Amino acid sequence: MYEMDLVERANSVNELLARYGVKFGIYKNGTFKEQLFPFDAIPRVIPADEFDLLDRGLRQRVKALNLFLEDIYNEKKIVRDRVVPEEFIYASSGYLPQCEGIRPSGGVFSHISGIDLVLGKDGSWYILEDNLRVPSGASYPLIVRDLCRRSSPRTFQEFHIEDNRNYAQLLRHTMDYANVGGLTVVLTPGRYNAAYFERSYLAEQTHSPLVSGQDLVVEEDGVYLLDYTGKKERVGAVYRRISDDFLDPLSFRPESLIGVPGLFQAYRKGQVAILNAPGNGVADDKGIYYFVPKMIQYYLAEQPILSNAPTYLPFYEEDMKYVLEYLDTLVLKDVAEAGGYGVVFGSKMSARQKEDFVALLKAEPRRFIA
């Protein structure tokens, strides 16, 4: 039977993933651990009408988040109109005062957005969080789908599966749209970055040079790629996997050895595009997540197509009371963390851990959502 064909070939797909080195890395307890991407042949099937709803809802959300970023680093209307409290902006670890007054090339801040979804027991889709800084993960479904097609072509002949093979073309179009003139390069911090496979794969698929900070130099606010002969070629766009703090030692952390000195100044002067834009962290702060439905109403004059997961903000007295009363039933997140870090399950804490956490929560209510 065709519907079993791919399941029977799951081992061959996993063997190919191992052969091609499809890995991802996780830092845990200060140790870097790399492992193969796990593949399960049983898919989550999303019917076409639901997929269309998700498509419209995600477009709406990303549009509002881009408008928020443009506003918050320029006119700050949403703060003046008291839609988002001022302290939620300036207390955010993702807010960068260095980005004040910058409007990036093409007016786009979040070129690639990683929005986490969950299907609720009621059959509705909910947004869990927004990732707008350096979201990654697209390479894995792309290469897995390619290997599935190679291993079980009958599956794709028999079933009407949405085609994702145009992702690299869409990404290249996005890069070209942002590019201010010159090469587009993919910037990686190196082989031991958790998403090294992702960046190397997407560089290959978009026909972009994969570079490290040592390969780029800034002269007179222009960014150049140095080849092995010392020849320089102008760079117009940098698709990066380096966090804001380490992007440029002259503008952010001076001890950074993986960034490019002068890159941020070149970006500020419009001499290079950076994908995603520096400073996006203020919009994917999990405290700001609470306000995204209000952003959609404020900037677009529309009702949100997709809802947030039910969320409580201990910053507000009423929400704090609810969190303390129902701690055992909640998942709590540190608003500055990402990638699964800083997540606490109330039901899994010991009595002593709960006591310590409640004390921390009361001392720093802005730091958590539930």
C-alpha cells in the first residue's frame, strides 16, 4: 500500500541523513552536544483549509511585528498611546538603543520569522512564541522532504502534498530585495555553532558564499569579502547566524571574536543589509508576545486571525495572583530566553524549588510569563 511505503523506507531516510551529516547542536550545562536530526515517517497532516488559515494568520502577525519594530525604533507611537507599557520596551534585553533611528533596507526588519505553533485540544491553532532574531530550522524539513521523495517517490505521486522546494528561491528573493548592492553572503560563527548545518545548507541552496567573520572586512563603511588571494568584493547583504551581542565588537561586546568590526556602522549608514535586522529581540521578547494581538489591532485595524496561547503576565497584579494560585498547572518562561531554555514546569518542581521560584517571581515579575 502506498500509504505504508514511506514508513517502510524510514530507515533509508535516516541513513541518508547520517551520510549527509544533517545535525543540530544543543548547549546543556555548559557542554555542546551535537546529534543527528531525528526523522519520523509519520507526519502531522494539516488539511488545506487549515494550512490556508495558518498562512493568512502568520502573514498578518509578521506584518504587525515588522510595523512594531519600525515604530519602536523611530516614532514610538504604540508606547505614547499606552498600548504597550514603556517599561516592557526599555527593560527588554532584546532592545538595542544603538538601533534607534534606523530604517533598514526595504523597510523590513524580520526577513525570516520563526513562529511556534501548537494545535490545541479544541482543534484550534495557537501561537506559542515569536522568533525574530536569528530563527533557524528551515533546512531540516527541506532536506528531509528531498530525501523522502528520493526514497519513496510513490508517496508523492499518490498524495497531494504541498511542495516546499521553492523555499530557497523565496529566500534568495528576500536576500536580493534587501541587498543594497554587491554579494549576498551567509555569515556563520563556525563549525561548532548549533545551526552550522542550517547555514551551510542554505548557503549552498541560495548560491551564496558561506563566510566567517575573518572573511569580511569593513573599509570606509563598505563591507567586503576577502578571497584567498586577498582580492576584495563588495558585500550588499549579510544573512547571519550570529546574535546581536557578538555581531560587531566595535558596537556591542568588545570581546567578540566571531563578529565583523565596523559591520554595524556600515549597516547604520545603509551600506549593507543584515538579515534579520539587529534589535529584533525587543519584538520576540516573551513579555512583548503578550501584546502582539493588541499590535495587530493597533497597526492593522484587524482582529487577530490566530490567537496566542492563554498567557498570564505576573507584571500585572491580577495575573500574578492567578499564577501563584495555579502554579502547578502552568508552564513558565523567562522572557529573555529562547530555544527551549529558561522554561519551568510548575508540576515538576519540588516544594523547595517552588518556594525559591515564587520568591524570584515576586522580585522580578517582568522577567516571566506563564
